[in-house]
Amino acid sequence: MHDTIGSRIQMAQQQPAPSITSSDRPGVVINMAPGGADAKVAHQGSGDIAGIAQVIVWPLILLVIALAFRKAIAAFLTGAASRIKTLSVAGVSIELAGQPAELHFLRDAAVDIRHAGTDNDVNDSTLRSFYEQIGSRVPLEFAVVDLEEGREWLTSRLYILSVILKRMRSMQAVVFVDTAKDVRGHFVGMCASDIVRWRLARAYPKLEVALAAGESRAWSQLAGMGGPLQAPAPIDNDQGRFADSNNAAELLRGFLAAIQAPAPPPNDPGPWEQLPQGIVERAQWLDAPLTEKLLAGALDVEAMPFDAFQLADRSTRARVVVEHRGSWLPLVRADGRFHGMIDRTRVVQSLAAGSVASA
């Protein structure tokens, strides 16, 4: 896959393009609202007409962007980017983040909810950091799920955490990494959080049944509250965020209770996995091959070698970023370790919109 990017860089180096400078600061991530979900599909059409259109249209778009924002883009992608948090140009705001988000809080608690715990274990003393994470109002653009060697995440836990983090933190995407050939954090691929949830639901329909049980438990705690227009409102944003994070915890408790049993029920093939508490859970251990199977066609495995990106000339970097087919542009190290992501679709769309507005 890196060869594909490398060949694209070599091809781009042979063609002129607008001047643009990359940041030399490791770990820079452009975090903005996600681009259109159809970006990759729309770009995949190949044919003579599409090829001719690309040759004609892209240079024009690049030229317009470069002329309108040449100074701002240069300042953004050069060393100046390491000293600023936000760049605003003609109404276009680009926010920078130092590092991608990781679900470290899952390991900080007494109960690791990636693969252990029952509904009774979800409480303030065992999952304090979990409560802090779901209570934060800072949007979570994407999260990194480390599969390690394949026994760190249960499919059921990835499903419910995708639901909760989407609802409580507006999580947009999930990046999967694992441990491969002694490389920790090896990039596996990335996928939109909504697709992660629904692909798991398709493969394991009873997860949706368990979610309904969790919803019922959460809303039973809200019984007796006033109408939707009366304060305090149980939902406080357009993504369905619970105003009280304890309601999200109740959803998790109800979900776990619905997918766990003392032993596999008769005539129910599962799949079931044994937990340390002496119970079984309707789930499978998640590794890279199973992730690729469950998310086939939706898992974006194309990543850009960060070192090659740094070594390429400025015009080549501009062309490669703009022509990348995905909404997000993953960056990896030479050994395959995940380095960060760029929400390139949103950046290009915002710059193009700003250019039209200023014309």
C-alpha cells in the first residue's frame, strides 16, 4: 500500500503544482468536521472522460487555491504551524491538534471495559476515568483502537463504545492499529464510527437488541422528568448527548447485562467468549483479520508514509494531499506505525469555498 503512495509521489514530482510547504513538526493533525462520506466512492470512477477531466480541472482548482491562499497555506504548513492553534483566512478556520486521540482511559480504571467487567462493575470507583471521558464536551474527531495481538478488544465492547462515544463526544472515525512484527501501533486502517457500529450490528444483530435494553435502562432513570421543553432536558445537543453522563453509564450497564450469561444458553451458538468473572459474553476477540473482514469495503487502509511526505518537494506535497481519495489522510512511519491524520477533504472544501467567496 505504501508503494501506491510512493508511486503517486513520484508521478506528482514530475508535474508542476502550486507551491505549498509541509510542517516539520511530528504528530500534527488537522482536526475539523468530517468530509463527505461519498468522497472516496465518487473519486473511484475511472475512464477516459474522467481522466481528461482530472487533468484539466485539478490544476485549475489547485491554481485558484494557491493564488487565493498562498501566504496563509505556506504559514500553516511551515514551521509557523507549530506555534499556532488556529489559522483563519477569509472566514476559513483550520484547527491544529498535537496528537491523535487514544482511548487510554480504558486502561486506567480498575475494570478494563475493552474486555472485562459486568454491569455491576460500572460505577464511580472502578470507572472514574471513563466517566470523565464521556463527560467531556470536547468533540472527539477520531479515536485510536489498539488491537495489539488480538485479545484486547471484544467486538461487543467496540460496538457499545462506538455508540456511546459517537453520542457523547461526536466521535467521527476510528483508527485501528495492532502489534505486527514487533511493531506496536502498526496501522491497520480507519473507518467512520457510524459504519463501525452498523457493520458490527449486521454481523451480530443481537447487539442491537442489547442496545435497546441499555436504552431502556437509561431512560428508566429519567422517568418522571418534565416534558421535552422543560428543564432540565435529558438530551442537550443534536447528536443525542445525555446531559448527565451517568445516563450513558446506565446505558452501558443495561447493554452488558443483556449480552452476558452464566453459561451459553442451550441451542444458542453465539459466538460466546469466557470472561474472568466466570461468565460468558456474546462477542468475539477482535484482531486485524477479523476487523478487515467485518469492515470490508469500508476500511480505508491507504496511508501516506510520513517520511516520504517530508522529503517530497512542496508542490508534490500539495498535489498528493489534494488528490488523496479518502476524506481523511492517514500518515504512517517507515515501519508502519500510525503517526496521525489529516482531514483533507474538509480543508480543500473550505479553501475552495473561501476562494469562491472572495472572488
